[in-house]
Amino acid sequence: MHDRAVVLVQRHTVQPTDPLETLDEDYTSAVIHLAWAEEQQEQQTLLFAFVELLPTEVPPPLDDGPQSLGLGPERPMVRLRRLVVPARSAVEWYLDCRRGEVALPGANGALRAVPSEAVDVVRGEDPPWPTLVCPLERAAIPFCPSWHGQPRVHRLVPQAAFPLDRLWSDAPSRHRATVWIEERLHFSLDEHPELWGSIHLVAPNPVYRAMGSRLYIDADARESVLVRFEPRAGKVVEGLRLGLAEGEPWGSLTLHHVEVRGPLVRFDVGRRIAGVKEEVYDPRRGVLETAGQYASFIRDIKVRMDARPASDSSTDPSIVRPHSDTSGRVVSTRDRMAEAYYGRKHREQTQAQYRVFEGRVDALEDLRERIGQAHRDVLIVDPHLRAVGALVDALGGPGVPLRFLTSPSTVTKTLLGEFEVLARAERRIELRVFGERAPLEGQYMVVDEQLWMFNVPLHRLGQPGTFIAKAPDDPSLRDQLVQAWRDARDPEPQVESHG
């Protein structure tokens, strides 16, 4: 017989088991934001919804009534409603949705169960109920207003791509529906397609409105971190657990945890402080706030540090590469959201270098955004320039000077007439043609010092295969464009010679 070694295992039950155990003392009312498609009273499909729990100090808003958008005969209309209800009733509605029992407002505004949605939607949850998650970035909750700070969230997300084309088979109807919803919910489902058909429970921090930290240096040059809480009305922060981690972008240095005894906490480090990040844990409610990156102090200013350079992301093996999924395959909810998150990051990084347009509207919106960043002027060079009215209208108000340079042979009376109308409308716009020197080849846009290239003339942007790309950082090319403008001539003589 061999004596068996005895190993003692320290066991610990993760608390809390129910982060919403304090629901009745934290929230009294809630708003259920609903958008759905309706062909008939019996044919309804939820497009997007979220439950917004309101902390006790926040008064409920007024019910602004039903809103709807008709998209023509034999096409489902879009409806939107914000229902103000007791907080517990809102959570019960959400839990019904979790069980697959979706209820939508009827003609009288009362919620009633939808027998079956017009399209089949199977929703999975993230994270597993009743756990709530504190998103590290606003991109994960684009529909939340800024006053929410870092709320606790649970979500029900379709496990396959939402079949939007089964509601509206034509692209114009889908676009109108998407824009209409965006104008009312203040975020774009086009930019977050994984959220079509999703339902969310949002619980803003019920204990304090904000937490901030700053650097404190005493007379002997010893450094400390001051953390200040702003409790909500009728709430106290005593009993919370505050964690402070100190580190550099490449690694951690120290980790401190204290029980909060008042709204002001001071960590005395006694030396020069590197980057810090804070987390707050409530034994009754769970995680209330957390930071994903260290923040470095520049005296009284704190900035975020990321250990991974943005320019190096394409070769970083730690980043999950997204792939498009149009097969309708069923995957886990977490995998869908992770894929969407990293996909969005990838798109943001690539769109800073180039963008393939998905239609004329997409092209015009992209140009509006890029030109809107100009502080001095914009020069657009297009040897094949045609009508510009739709382009200029898409760019909004007068803004910075907008200059167009083209070949004499493309200038027509119609084109000149457009510029005259725009000038009378007090647009800061000007047209010139190439001078005696050989005209430049290609299409370009100079926004202040940034140079972009198009692969087709402006009037064709948005067609399949068209794109905008950042030009090589070569000052000589930008100088050639600027010099071409200086050498350019007034277009009228060329128009006269063309009859």
C-alpha cells in the first residue's frame, strides 16, 4: 500500500449569482426601444430592440407615441415605439424574449405576444444568463447614449445572418428602412449588421454616475493616484472594491485592491507612476466598471495606451481574422459577436487606407466624410469631369473651398451652368481646366495635405469595382497637382471653341 498524497483544494463560489438581485432598489422604470416590420397584424418581425433600465435618480421620459414608415404596396412597413414601463416589467419582457416569446405593441400600444415572426430567427445569448458583461468599447453598444458610461449588458443575437431580403427584396426599400431606423435610434445597422434582429438588456451603473482618476504629486515629488467617485442620488459607494493595476504597454508592474470607504480614494505609490487602469467590483451587483488598456498620466491628463501598434495589425497573430458569412450557418452567439467585432476593427483599419464602394450613396457618403475633415481647402482633379450637382449637394453646406480641375474637352455648357448655379447659392466652389502643360492622368483628391486616388472618374464612383485609395506619401505628386491648379485657366474660352 502506497500512501496517497492529500491535496487541499481551495474552493470559491463566484459571486454574485444574480447581478440583478438589487433590481427593485436600483431601477424603478425602463424604456423598451422597439423597431419591427409589419405586413399585417399577424405578420410581424422584430428588427431591433433594447431594454434601457433607468437608475432611480433618472426620471422616465415621455412616451412619444408610435412612429411608422410605409414603403409601398405589398412591402412590410417599419414601425418604431419607445414604451415606458416599470423596470421589473421590462426585465420580464426581456426574459420572455429569451425564452423565444417575443411581444410587440398592438394598435392600443399594449404588448402582445407575436405568434411567430414572419422570418425564422433563432437567437442565442451572450453571455450565459444571468451573467452581465461590461463592454470595453462603445462600438459594442452603439445604440447606447453617452450618459450610460460603461453599462452592464446582456444580449440575444441571431445565430445566423438576418434574412433582411426576405422582408424587402429590393435594395431601395432596405436602404430607406435602414436610414429611417438610424435617424430614430441614432446608430447604423448597416455598420453593425450583426445586430439586425437582436435584443439587448442595458443596465447603466446604478451606484455612481462617474469615476475619474488623476495624478497627485506632493511637495517631495512623490506621486499618488487620486480616484474620485460621483455617487448617484441616494446611493453610497462604501463597500465597493476598487482595483488599480499599474503597468507599461508591454507588461504589468503592480496590482492593488482596496475596499472603498468613501467617494475619494488615494493610492500612494511614492515614485514615478507608469500607466494605470481601474476596475470596480460590487459584491452584490458584480463588475461595475473595467478598463482594457493602461492609461498613462501626462501630469493632469490621462491618455490610453495600446500595446499593439495599429499599423502592425495586419501581421499580428493575436488578431482573429474575420470572414464573410452569407451561408446562414448557425454558430455560437459569442463567435458571431467576436467575428463582427474583429471584422469592424479590420474594416476601420483598411478603410483608413482604401475603400471599395457599395453603391452611389455609399460613395457620396464616403466623400462627404473625407471632405468634411478638411480645414483649408479641397482640390479634385478629374480629366473626365461631368455633372457635379449631386456630388456637391451630398457634401452639405459651403464648408471649405472646393476646387475642380478638368480637361478643356470635357467642359460643356451644362457643366458650366451647374457651377454658375452653385456659385449663386453661395457655394465656395470653383472650376478650372488644365493649362498649356500636359494634363495629368488619373483622378485625385487633395484634402489639405492628404492625397487620395480614384480608379474611375467621379461620375462613375459607386459602380461595381470602384474604390478610393490613399496615394503614396510622395510630396512630388501632391506638388504636381497643386502646380497644375496654379497653371490652370478659366474654362469659358474652351466652351466657346466647342460651340
